[in-house]
Amino acid sequence: MKASRRLDSIPVSGIRKMFDLARPDSINLGLGEPDLAPPREAVEGMARAAMEGRNRYGPTAGSPALREAVAEAFSRFGDLRPGNVMITPSGSSALMEIAQAFIDEGDEALVPDPGFVMYDPLARLAGGRPVGYRLDGGFQPDIEDIKSKMTDKTKIIVVNSPSNPTGGVLGEEAYGALCDIAADSGATIVSDEVYFCYVYEGRHRSFMSKLDRAVVVNSFSKMMAVTGWRLGFVCADEALMPDLVKMQYHMCASVNMPSEYGVLSALPGIDGYLEEARGIFRKRRDLISARIAEIKGMEMDPPKGAFYAFPSFDMDVTSVELAGELLKNGLVCTPGTAFGSRGEGHLRFSYAADEDKINAGMDILEATVKKIRRG
């Protein structure tokens, strides 16, 4: 049986491609997966739920107790009620459900370029047409470029802050301009905020206070270092929830019940855990930024959020060629073009790894760049 034309048109993720080609002994700065232990309350809560027999189907929209807890915990960003929250089997699946629920054949989705690898494919798989918009030198959405690409077919505008891959954090001016564009055009902002808890410069500006014109995606994977649990959530206007719940039913029927109870156990005390985690990642951010600054031919301002470094380089090679050379030398990273054509001239490094691995990886980067520059 042959794959559908829609699926066949989607390339394999550049992140996974590099990971699959890596040697077993490679330094892996390619995957964005926290190496921290989850909160003890989360692990104990999940195990307790499983042992108590909470292993069956639950409500399609998620546990009422967890929806209420999410609404309470995130009310700092907007006037949330449980009816604004749907628990999902990951932030990635939430993005898929939004695309499938609201994009019609021929609709256009404005997506950041460079941007997370799934935005473009998810629009295509829903029958829509992704349209990339530029980021400026500070990795802010280029508002004039967005305005120039708005048409009567523009259905959604995808925003990601803090950003994967750039580490950019949305500023006040861009935030206000995006809200104005959505209000004037009738388009909906789809805001991916899964790294909201890792902001080192400035502050997180959430669209949870704008649910009349926005749908917000979030996840517990990065927040609690439980990427394998596959649990996220969507915040949306209550009028949109029946369609999202219907879409979720046809994707998975219900979410992971023991994981829900684990998250529910940890959520009330998560602020202390996140404060410690931010301190660890800020220190690693400072380390990788300092190491890259010492390498002639590489340039990067310290990222303001998430745990990704996205330096540019001035060598006469493509990002795929440079990432491939680093891979041969034992360092896994991701070429910038995995995140869109405007990622050319960049590499993405994840600093969700310990300092020894970051230093070892930067040693390989420095040696490889020196060799290439010598010709």
C-alpha cells in the first residue's frame, strides 16, 4: 500500500534524521528533552493512580479535576475556567487537533520561518497551505511581513514564544501588533507556549487572556520533565471546545489516566520546582553562549527563553553540511533548514544537557569550525 499524497509530501523531521544517523557515543545536543528528574509528587501520583486501578478510559476532554487545576494554576495569564481547558495527549497532538478541527481545504496558515518543525506539515496534512513569515534580527515576528501575507484565506497565525528553535521571547510591541492583526482580520492566533516556564530575559506574554481571538497550546512534558508521559493541554474559548473535544475523540478517545493524576499531584507545588529548573537552564544558557562567542565564525546573542541556542555562522557551507561534519566528529545538532528555509546559516543546539556534555560538544564545534575555516 502506498502512502497518501498528503503524507508523502511531508519530509522526515530534520531533528530525527540527525538523531538516527548519530554514533552511539555522540554528544547529543540535538533533542529538546530536559535531563532533570520529574517532581517527586508527579511520579508518586502517577504510580499511586495506576496501583489504585485508575487505568481505564476517562472523559475525552480530560479529568475534570485536572482541568480545574490547570484553570486555577494558569489564571495568572487570563480569566480561565475549566470549560476553557482540554487535556491532550501532548502539545504536539494538540497542534494536530487544532489544525484538523479548524483548517479547511485551501485555508492558509501563517507560520514562523524559522519555526518548529511540525507547524508546516500539520497545516498541509489538514489540507491547508502554510505560508512562512520572517522573524527579525531579534527573533521577533516581522509584523510588516505578516501584514503583507494576510489574505482572505488566512485562517490562523501560529506564534511560538519562547521559541523553538531560536530561544526568542515575544516582546510587548509584537504581542500587541499580533492581537491587532487578529482582531482586524478575523484570523485566529494559535499560540504555542510549551516553554512558557523557561524565560530568562523579559517575561512571558501569554495569549490566554485573548481567547476571543486565540487558542493556546501548552504541555506538561517540558514543565515537569515528563516527555515520555505524553500529556498537554489546550486553552480556548468555550464555544470552540465542542469541536476540539469531538476531534480529540476521533484521535484518541481519551488521554493517559495515570499521567493525569501524576500531573494533578505535582501542579500545586510546581512553582518551586520550576524556579530551580530555570536556574539550572540559565546557567547552561550562559555557558553555551560564552563558548559560542569564543568561536570565530559563529555569532549569537544569548537566547532569552526555552533551552535552545540558534547561532549563525559565516562559513561557505550549508547548515546541513556543517551539521553533517559535526555529526562525523561526534556532535549531534540540528541544521537550521530543518526549521524552514530562513534557518539557513544557523545551527540549533539544545542545552537541555549537563555542563560536561555542553563543554564537550562545544569543543567539537570549535575544532570543526577551525578546520573548515582553514580550508
